[in-house]
Amino acid sequence: MKENQKIIAKLILEDGTEFSGYSFGYESNTNGEVVFNTGMVGYPETLTDPSYRGQILVCTYPLIGNYGVPSGEKENNLYKNFESENIHIRGLIVSDYSFEYSHWSAERSLSNWLKEEKIPAIYGIDTRMLTRKLRDKGTMLGKIVIDEKSKIDFEDPNQRDLVGEVSVKDPFEYPAGKKKIVLVDCGTKNNIISAFLGRNISVIRVPYDYDFNTIKADGIMLSNGPGDPKMNSATIENTKKAMLKNKPILGICLGSQILALAAGADTYKLKYGHRGHNQPCNELGTKRCYITSQNHGYAVDSSTLPEDWREWFVNDNDGTNEGIIHISKPFFASQFHPEASPGPDDCEFIFDMFVRALK
């Protein structure tokens, strides 16, 4: 890109701090919650993760875009290279954007993809300074300003029904084997569905507020998703009813928080959340530490867990809860993503545990 073609773009935080760079995405203003991700690779999967709904994403890894964007190939009616049908972030902030990309599977540049999806993006910003600020001050609201003449205000996306925005509208089945689970779609990643299909488990995907207790199935999966878990009152109530039936229940990410709330525990918002592919988690009662993929801004308050529940995993960096398990019933959940995508798949054994629990 020639120097005279550069378009100035600004990131403005709610405390008035401004970062100036150049646009490489859709040339429009936007707003959202500014968060950072420490992953080195995996931006096609990350940008399409529905858990990022309403957020302006800061990549701490400095060079982004060097391997382009892969094709939209599908398998089992699911995108193989993306975690959903479209990009969910509100904006992207990087230090250095690679205008020349190279990869055997690349079909287009990251810049062109962002423009097609109408997602603003900025490069040339000191992302180290920005990340340190978010770590010190906590997650902040922000806005990307490219068109100075068009006014845009700050907006807290967590006040919206984010899960309702990303959940499917009608039930949909992915047939495989005889055993069948209900997947409560709070913003599920495609790879969670693929993890079950690969284990010969049929999946019935239902909206987050659907009364899934009316469906005959062998188990229930509560998916990941965006925003404050307490906003999902219908899902929490349906989970309470499901727990009375003693059917196996697995929660992932937001699903872990929903399961905890249904059990009677509490959740709270983290200062700056966990987002990346390198989060160490200790399995309590063992000497095992797993490297996990994560994307969440809220956590379960383990001190509020009822007596028949216990912590399963804790984050080795800050000691926050990373999983819960019932002492006698087949209910368990992980705050991290055992399916990874992107990231390490050290914890896929959690899916195997759930499958073994299905009757």
C-alpha cells in the first residue's frame, strides 16, 4: 500500500485515551468492548467465534494477516475453517498488518475478508502499550473512528441480549450415531459440534431459550457464547429442570457459568478476562497442568458452589475457576475450550468423559 493511500483511523477508549493508526478493513466507525487475545495464530477461527460478539479485539501477537484467509469449505453442513457463518468481532486492532499473504489454503487476504464482512480494522497501533493499559485498568469500552464527520458513542454490548443475537432460531439436527445429545446453542463454535460427530454422536442444536427438556436425548451440552451469563434466565431455568432428571450435562465456557448458576452458585466479571491459546489450568486432586484455549470475560465464584459440587480446574495464572464437577451426578463443565480451534487439544478427554456418561 502506498503512503498516500493510507487512511487514518483512531481507537478511542472510554477514559479519553486515543491511539492513532491506519485502516485496513471496512471504512466505517464502530464501538464495543475492547479486549485482547494472546494467541499467535488462528485469526480465522477467532474472528468467527460467536463469544466475541460486541467486542473490539486487540491482537497481542504483532504480525497478523501473513497467511491470509482459507476457503469456505463445508463438511456436515459446518464450515471447516471457521467457527460460525460470519465474523462476530466489532473491530480488529493489530500492530503490523501483512498486506502480502502466503499459504496453500488461502483464498483471500484478511483485509478483503474484513471489508466483505464490514468490519473496521486498524494497524500501526502500539498494541503492547494498549494491552498493558487494559491489564492495569481492566476491560474498557472503546470506539473506532475513521469518519470524523460521523458521530458514534460508546456502547456496552454486555447490556444487550448477545446470546440471542448469535443463537440459532430453530432446532437443527446433525445425524451420526444412535446416541443423541441436545446442544443448547448460546453461540456455539462449529468445532464443538464436530467433536461430537467425530465420536459418532448425533447432535440436536436448539436455540438458547428453547425448552430442551421436551426433547428425548441421552445428554445435554451447554455451549460457549458471549456476554454476561446472568442475562440468560430462560437457559438457566431450563438447566435447573434438566438437572432434576439426572441426565449427563456438559458445559463449556458460558455453558460452565450457566450450569453453575443453575446449581445455585454465583458468577462475576473478570478484570480483563482470559483470551488466548496458552492458558495453564491445573486439575485439582492431581499434579496435571493443561495448556488450554480460552475466551471469556466472566467466571464462576467457586466459594459459592453448593456442598455437592467442587472445583475441577483452576487457572494457574490467577487462581480463578476453570471447571466444576458434581460429586455424584454426571454434571461437569470446563471454563476453557477442550475442542480448541485454535489452540492445543490437550483436554479433548472431557468429550470422551461425557460420551462415556451417556446411557
